[in-house]
Amino acid sequence: MPTPAVLTPAARGAVRGELLARADRAPDALALFADVSAQLRRLLPYDSAVWRATDPATGLMTAPVRTENTDKRGCWDYWECELFDERVNRFAELALARVPVAALSASTGGEPERAAIYRQFLRPRGLDDELRAVLRVGGRPQGHLSLFRARGRAPFSAAEERVVAGLTTPLARRLRSYAEPVAARTDRAETADTADTGAADPAGGAQAVRNGEFRGGGEPGLLLFDADARLVSANAAARHHLAGLPPGPTRASALGLAVPAWLHGVVLQARAATARAATAGADPAAAAPRIRLRTAAGRWLTCHASCLHGADGSPQSTAVVIEPAAAAEIAPLLADAYELTARELEITRLLARGLATEGIAAELFLSPHTVRDHIKAVFDKTGVSTRGALVGKLFLEQYEPAAAAGTVRTQR
């Protein structure tokens, strides 16, 4: 690709401002990746790229994924190398680094061939350097970025690393915001709400999410992968769930079902976790990968995988389950998007269980006055004014599309 014109400091600042403005306007993660990439290329040249959303609890790749100028096998080869062979600039380590950005050439002292990712992924594709970043905010990874330069180009410079480093937090904050409900619906039966009195609401929406067990409609999907990570079986529910997810890089299977890059990553992560557990003599179930994904319609799913073993104890196939997410699994994502503190989330969960102010105070050994202050802060952050609306926004709204799909409405 042509090298961008040299920009003055003022022009660079203007491009950065436009980049962040477009990120703020992007309606979803895929649009953000596309819009930001178009502006980022004006600040530093690169020939191909991969943008990935991640689960902030685990740092694992989830949907959506955007690739630019990469071959069809690229995502699979890259992630397999990252999980099994790479020792340089691993994403798990970058997520904990003071600056979550690193260029391969600089990290290897100009000897990128020391890295498995160079030998197995870059060099065979005519690429010479990679700049990777973890998009994180509040210590949690919201996405990964990989930029590549072709052979013959100058390596990524320290100044270019600083450019990307300055974008990681604002982009992560915007990615985090997509966990918020698609639409803020606060017009739930407020006449039955009890926010002003602090009384419990056992018959309202809170009852539906008691103990975090409420789930949206839909059956669990089951997929089976063989020892070579090839899809060999899938039920109808799995096909249904996969069809509802955002578009991204996929690989064909013998079943005629396209396997997304993130799903292949979950399978590889399960096998890697099993191998590590066997080496350490630990329980592989404790490290089984689990991610959360949002469908194009705004519903949340969870995906988890585990290896099945043969009679000799060796790992054979890998079973993957995709199912509607329980409210308790999504609440932390929503709380993080609204920047609730740990105490505020704790109080919100007790509200969802139907506890009154006095009950929450007794449970947490706080004064009722302190509890009311926390509830007011939560209302301000989430933009609601009643307890019922709060429970609906954090626990129920993501299930409304599924509920609506299964509802037959008649008119007289």
C-alpha cells in the first residue's frame, strides 16, 4: 500500500481527533474496527490487520473479528501459534504490561525470526513486522489489535508504538460501552415500583432474575470437533446460534457449516488448557475456556468448551456448548459498561433479588443511608430513576428480542 503523506503535528492531532470521533459514533464493534482502521492508516502505514473483540473476564477472542488483507487460513494459523508456540509479546502478557503495545522487531532486537509468529505466520505471507496491542480499560481487555507490515518496509518505530498506545484506552472504553442494552427502555410499570419507599419488589422483574438464573429463549447448541480441531457434528440449536452472530472470518467444514475464527480459537484454547493442566498435574476443567458473545440482535450467548479423553487418557475430541447467557453472567459486563463500582454492582444484585433498603443494609453491614447513596449513584450512572427500571436494564433487556420472537400477539 502507498505510504501516507507526512503529516504536521497539527494535522496528526486532527486525524487522531477524527479517529476518536468516528469511534464514538460507530454503532457496533465491527463498524468501530472499520472506521478506526481507515483513520489509523493515515497516522501509520500497515499492509494488513486483524481486529478482535475479547471477553474482558478471560481475555479470549470473541465475536466480532475483522480481518484486512489476510488469507483465509490466517486467523487459524495465527491463533494456533499464539496458544501453543509463541513466547514473544503474548497477548496474555501484554494485557498485564504497563504499556499494552509491542512491536515484534523492536522486542526481538531486530531479529524477528526468534519468534514463532514470524516463522510460522509472517514470513510465509511476505510480512516482516507486527505491532500488536491490547485494548484495555480498568485493567480489563476489551479487544486485540494486530497490524502487519510487508517485507521491504521499515519496522514499526517507537513513535508509532506510542501512537497506538494512546488509543488503547479510549477504544477499549468504546468497545466496553457496547455491552449496554441496544435501547434504553425505562417505561416499565413504575406505578408498581417501590423505589421511593425502599420496599422489596418480590413480584416484579426482580423475581425473574432471582439467583441469576433467568435465561433468554433458545436451546443449548452442541458442536463436536475431532482431534485435529475439525468440526464433525453440530445440532440445530448450534446452527441457529451461529447464524445470529455478527459476520467475520470463517472456515468451511465438512458439515457445510462455516466455523468462525473465534469458535476455532475456543477449541484451540480448550486443547491448550488441557495440555497445560496435564503438564502441571492440575484439573483441566478449572481452565476450560468460556466466553460471552452478543448476537446481531443484541442477545447474549455464552460459549464454553472441554476436551473429551480416550480410554488411555489422551485428549481426543472437543465438545463446545453455545447457549443463551444467564443474567448473572451478563450483569458484570453491563456494570462495567456503566462504570459501576464493585459495591454498586453488589447492591444492584441484591436489588435484583428483591431486597429492600433495610435488607441490603443488613446483608452488607451498611447503614440504610449509605445504601440509598449507592442506589442513587447507580441510578445516575445507568440513567434510570426506579428500581424496576434498573433491574430491567441490567438483567432483562437483553432477553426482550428473544421473548418477542416467541410471543404471538392478537388484536380484537
